[in-house]
Amino acid sequence: MSDKCYNTFTFFGNSDVYDQVEVWYEELKKAHKPSKDLPYSPSALFKVFLPNEKEDSLAWFGQKWVYPDFGSEIDTDMNELGFVSAWDSPDGLQDLLTEKLAELDKNVVVLNSYSSNEYEEACMYSAKGADGEIHTQWCYLQPIDSEDDDEFEQEFDYQVFYEHQMDAISDLTSKAPGIKKNIKNELKRVTKLFDDTFK
């Protein structure tokens, strides 16, 4: 079996965006019916997001399989969606959700915070630019260089990670200037995390 990647999607937009995320959550919960033969079936995603398309997760979602999670493997807060995917983040799914939500708020920002067995933590921000294209910015949590190769003692450089997150938000804002208001509180949150690493 492939490694699992645990994805938490957070959304920054207007009230219509949050209402739609809540509707999607309920629809996914109703549509997700894993079976013994198909425990990782992406069927729920197709029913909710792509009802008129052939079920081919590689083409649409970016990974071999993706399925929604409702708290059994991923803790989510209000206005968040959890998905488990094979190996890595389902970037195609993030693009799809960004595109759909941009119809409700052209300045929506989607954040996928994810982790897998290959790395401890990573994140990707996405938004639709003025050029009509979906733009993304991402960063990975990097281990601190050490002579000790014991993976259980390995430390990670959160200071650099938060700094890269701030850079990612800044770079995304330069490509989609309208998102500045929607992403303002997220930038404050990451800046505080960065500042706290100095304490």
C-alpha cells in the first residue's frame, strides 16, 4: 500500500465560500461509502465535485486515490475539509476547489496543510490571479542539519518554515493582488508563529 498523505483544506473568503464549504462537507459525508473492496474510493469526490465526469482520480485530483475524512484520521475545524490521498498532496483537487470557489468570491484563497510519511509538514496556498489562472505557492518543513541520523531525535526548523509561509503569501498576493483582504488574518497568524520561534 502507498504512503498516506493527510490534507487539511482551509478556506479564506466571503460568507458564500463558507456556506459552500459547509454544503460540500455534508454532501461528502452522505456520498462517502467505502467498501471492503474499495476502501480508498474517490467516488464521493466525483459525486460532489464532478458529477458529469468519468471517475479517474489521477486525471482530476493529482493522486492515485483521494477520499474525504471526517475526523477519523484528520482533525478539522469549522470551514475546513479533510482528505486522505496516496503519497502526496492532491494538487488537482486544490486547483478544482479554488476554481469553483472563485465563482463565489474571486479573491478566495485555499490552503492545504498536509503531511505524510515522507516529510513532517508542508503547505500550499492557491488563488485565482487577475490573468484567470490558478496560482500556487508552497513550502516544506525542513529538518535541521545534524550529525545525529536518529530520525526519532530529528529536529525541524519551524522558524524557516514560517518565514517561507510568509514569503509564499507575499508571492501569491503579488500574482493575485485582490486576495490581500482575505489572507490578512492568515498572514497575521503565520507572522505570530514566526515571532514566537524567537522566544
